Amino acid sequence: MTEKTFLGYERPNGYAGARNYVLIMPINRSLNFIASNVAKMTRGTRHFEIPAETGRPAKDRETIARTMAGLMNNPNVGCILLMAVKPSSSSAYRNMSDVRFIEEAKKTGKPWRIVYLTEAGGSYALLGETLRVARELIVEASAMRRTPCPLSKLAVAVKCGTSDATSGIAGNPCVGAAFDRIVKAGGTAFWSETTEIIGAEDIVAARAASPEVSAKILAAAARWEEKARSTGEDIREINPIPANIAAGISTLEEKSLGAIAKSGSCPIEDVLDYGEQPKGHGLYFIDSWMSSLSLPLCFAASGAALVLYQMGGGAMPNHPMMPAINPTVVSPFLYVTGNALAYSRSPDNFDFDSSAIMTKAAPIDDEGERLLDHLIDIASGTFTKMETLDYAEQLEVFMEGPVL
């Protein structure tokens, strides 16, 4: 059998990008305005809007910094433009200093530059200087070329939501079958939502590549269940949510068994923190809350070149406007479903329909192969439905602590 390949941008870290952006990365919140406007005026750029790091616990500041460093290293980023208020060799928040991000940019092996407000001579001058440097980097990035790449250089991720009975029967198993093919070919896949494995955590832990990883999985599930309980809520009583129940899911265990199907069947190499990058290739579980608003960004920071959102959603209205967002900043985002009704109501939003598993008894492996071919097309340059919309409402970084 001929090995599948995609046309990607090879990067120094051993992965290959599906896109080739210049990432504009302000490391001070006051510079978000300039970064966003430069991104609007240029082609081939993406910008990260840094949340306020002041007043946050050290763990949350580290989450922000780790997310930023991960985005710079994402294979869809060809060049990096950092922005800071002033040069400094130290910072009250050392993990958020320009020194750290300069080092992180160097580690990527990609072309990078940094501009400073104080050196530019004020905000108006910085706007012009950032625009000038961005244009230089855009030209440099445009000289990069796609080349045939094996699946071992591809990293993908999946989140599921609006779960219904089709999620665990068709949609998630189809994604899992595609992910198995990528991982077995030497590639990398990420999945998450620790609250969505509760009730099936023993099954997930049994797939761990080592006893240490198994212990991490069980500890993560226990921690989040206890965290929910500390708020006065019992996650086993409030999950599945009413919409899940109305869609045919009866218990937390049933929902979790359907949710974990999206990960396929390969061994789980490790449990990562939010935005943490893996030390090797394979299948990785990211320990994070179930928030659909923060996980796609986390996946991109961990290195996913493509991010899937697998939906149930049979109760959706005709032609809804799906969240027209750029939740990953740099990675193509696509909606897939195993629900024939959901797909028929919104063909302009979904990229892939695996409902034939239920409606035509199509083998899961066959549909997984078909999804993989579609992902290869996207990795080679085909746009997702969401990429056709020029709207980039960035979603939040997930943080646990209070703002002090």
C-alpha cells in the first residue's frame, strides 16, 4: 500500500504545517491594539491577544506563557514577530518577560524579530515599525514552499460537543479511526476534556503506555471531580446536561464512553498540561476542563496543525451560524458530525459527515479512511468552511485561579 502524504511546510521541530503564517505576538496587553491593527492591514498574518497577566497566580501566568510559546512553535507558523514595551533583563513576572519569549522564539529555529515601544518612539511610531517588520517577514514566509510530507509529520486534535446518541455511535468513532491511522503512521494526535472521561476513566487508564501515565489519567479525573464538588456541584448529577439527555444520552458513563471513542485505540503516551508540547510523537491526553471556548487554543499551543470539533447537534435549527471564530489563532478549524440531520440542516458549516455509519451501515474504518483523506486535503491547502470567513474572535486561555 502506498504511504499517504500531504503537502506541508516542514519545520525545524520535525512537524509540518498546513498553513504558513507570520504570528504577531504581543507580550504586553497594552500592545494588543497595535498587533490587531497590523494583522488587519497585512496578508498572511495572525495575532495573539494576550490576556491580562497582572494580578493572576503564578500558575495561571505560566499557562499564558506556555500557550504563547506553544503557538510560536506551532507548525503552521513560519515566522514570528514579538512586541514588547521595553527591553529588560528581569521582570516582576519573570515567566512573562521579553527575555523568556526571545529564548522561546530562538528555540523554534524560525525567522523572528522583536520590536519595542520605547525604542520605536511611542505608539504611533510602533504601529509603523510593526507594520514594516511584519511586511518583511511576510515576504520571507512567502518564499517557503510546500513539500510532500509523511503522516509522521502531521499533528491533529479533536474536541467533541453538543453530544447526542450519534456522537458515540458514528461521529466520535469515525474520528478515532482516522486518528489511529495518523498515530500508527508515526504522527501525533491530541484529545482532552478530563470531565468527559469520568465514568470511563478506568478504560482510558488501561490504554496508558506506562503505569505512570495510567496514574496520571486517574489522578486527573479525580482532581476535576473533586474540584467540581468543591463548588457545591456533583458532576455525576449535572452531567450529562439537559441538552444531552434530550438528545438521547441517559447517563454520565454513557456520555463518557461515547466521548472517549474520538481518541481511537492507540496507547496514550502521556498526560499534558494545558498548552504543553509533547516530547515525542503518538497519542496524548491533555488534562483540562471541558470548556469548548478554551480547548482549541490549547490544542494549537500543543502543536496541532489541524483541530476538529466533532458535533452531535441533531436539534440545531436550519442553517445556524456556527461560531465563526478563530479559536486556534493559527490552525485550521473544522466541524464534523455523525448526525445526518445536523449535516442536512447546516451543510455550509460542516466539513465532513460520517452519518453513513448509522444510515447505511458503512464500516467505521472506511469512514475513518475517508475522513483521513479529507484531513490530508486540508493539510495540503484546502480551506475549511470556517476559514472562508474573515472573522477572528479569539477565545480565552483557560485559567483556574482567581484574579487577585
